[in-house]
Amino acid sequence: MNTLRGGLIGCGFFAHNHLHAWKQIEGAAIVAVCDSDAEKATTAEEKFGILAGYADAEKMLAEQNLDFVDIVTGVHSHRVLVELAAKYRVPVICQKPLAVSMEDARAMAAACEAANIAFMVHENFRWQYPMRQVKAAAERIGELTYGRIVFRTAYDVYANQPYLATDERFVISDLGVHLLDLARFFFGEMERVYCITQRVNQHIAGEDMATIVLSAKNGVPVIVEASYASPLEPDLFPQTLISIEGTAGSVTLDADYRMNAVYFAEPQYGMEKPLNSSHALSALNVAPPLYEWSTLPFQVVQDSVVAIQTHWVNCLQKEMPPETSGEDNLKTLELVEAAYRSAERVEVVRL
């Protein structure tokens, strides 16, 4: 197949992971970059051997014959840029969080649908290699009965992204959105949300800790913990820990990408038979692969960028809907909004 021509808008801190990843992927190449800060665009142009650089996104879309555009800017510019891509009928993949409001998110999805172009959200946690392995293992443990998704750290995320300290909505919007999407990935759609938020670091504007209790439509409880204010030793940033239980076994993803699974031949409902009878244990190292450009401890995030962008290219080539489409991501954003409403009102929110 012909190599897909891509443009990238936003050349800041995280965009360099996108650009490295595009170099790994067959079937696509970034031929133009854009940033309102022309110096950032020039830096990316020179570092990654890009053919053209712009300071104006519409000029890039008008002049380049693009097969897709990758938007890696801050959330406040997403709607304008996605609607601009729709205007030029260029398929678009956009970083998370998708929008500052459900109104904007729905408008973006509608614009892409009206333009008949593919629209994908760069919701990459579910594309982490360990998460795909956990998902596969969880399909063997019967009917799911319980889940816990934990990301707790005191890592200085403000050093590379200082704007995070000024966001009035912080840990749920920035980190919790990933974990809530994982909850949907593992357990399906949710019907109830209860959330407690905290602001431990008094030098930032938003919440830096959130505990969210979800109830899936089949009644399964799922606990989500998101924290950028947890002084732990060891600090596992940027690892996510997972615990999933089912009627015929369990799967855990522990520190340093150790996945443990136990499978029973039949459901275990008490002590009618010894717990160690007729079962199989699996202990695996599910650490993500490393690339020449990988930087510890970010390898799990960087590999997920390669995985999600590979999926995007495959979808464009085969004209398939992406797994994390804009339409699908609306359901994750509804959980984000429900969590904030719950915390503000101190009540359970039904979806």
C-alpha cells in the first residue's frame, strides 16, 4: 500500500513521543509539522527530518495533501483543530482529554461524522502492552466479579508540563480519564459513579487525588484510584496496577510488570473442594518492549504510542473504525463528568 502522508499539530513535550513512534511504523510518515510557536515546529522539523514546518494549522492543511492529521496540542485547542481537519476532510487522531466539555466533544464527533472522516482519540493506556496481556488473561477467569485500577505517585509531572498546576480540573481529567477508559476496557459500560477528590498539594489549582467507585451495568464494583500526591517507596510511576477477580480465577498486574493469573476448572464458591484443586497458575513478565529512543521509566507509555498509532494506520488502510474512536471516547468522558459531579455534590451519579 502507498505510504500515508501525515501532518502533526503541536510540537511540545509529548509530541516528541508521537514523532519517534511514527518513525517506527510502516505505512505512514509525518511530512509536515505545525506549532503556533514557530521555534518548536522548526526544532521538530530538524530533529525528525520532517519536510515542512508551519506556524498556521489551516495553511498546513490547505497546502499539504494529507491522509491524516495527528493533533498533540492542549485540550483547549482541540475542538477548533478537529473541526478544521473536518473542514478539509482529513482523518484525525487527537490527544486526550478530548475536550473541555461534553458539548465540545459531541460537536467534534459530529463534525467528523458529517465530513465522513475517521476520528480517533489518542487514549493510549488501553494500548499499553501489559494492559493487552491483562485483558487476554481476564477472558479466561469466568464472569468478572471485582476490579481495582490504581495509579498512585508523587512524580513531578509539573516539571515537563507546568500548565497542569494551573488546571482547575486536574487529576481526573489528566490521569483519571485513562483509568476510567481502562475500567470500560476491562468491565464494559458503567451505570453508577461515586467520587471523592482531594487537593493535597496546596500550590496547584485542581485536585491531585481522586478515589472513584464505579458500578458496571452487570453490578460489578470497580475501584479507580488516581493520585499525583502519594509519597510512596518505591514510586512506581508511570505504572498502573490492576486487580481483576472472576468466578473462575483472578488476574493481577503488580509492580514492575509482573502479571499473576490463576485459572480454575470450575467456579470456586467456598470450601466445597480445596482451593488448590484443578487450577493452573501463570506468572509472567509483561514488561513493554524497548526502542532505541525509549527513556526509562516512560517505556510503557512510549510503546503504547507506537501501538495506538499502528492501530490507526491499520484502520485507515482497511477502512475500519478505530477501537478508541471519537464516538467511543464520549462514553469515557461521560464518566469523567460524572466523577466531577459526584465529588461536587457528594452523591452517587447514575448514568
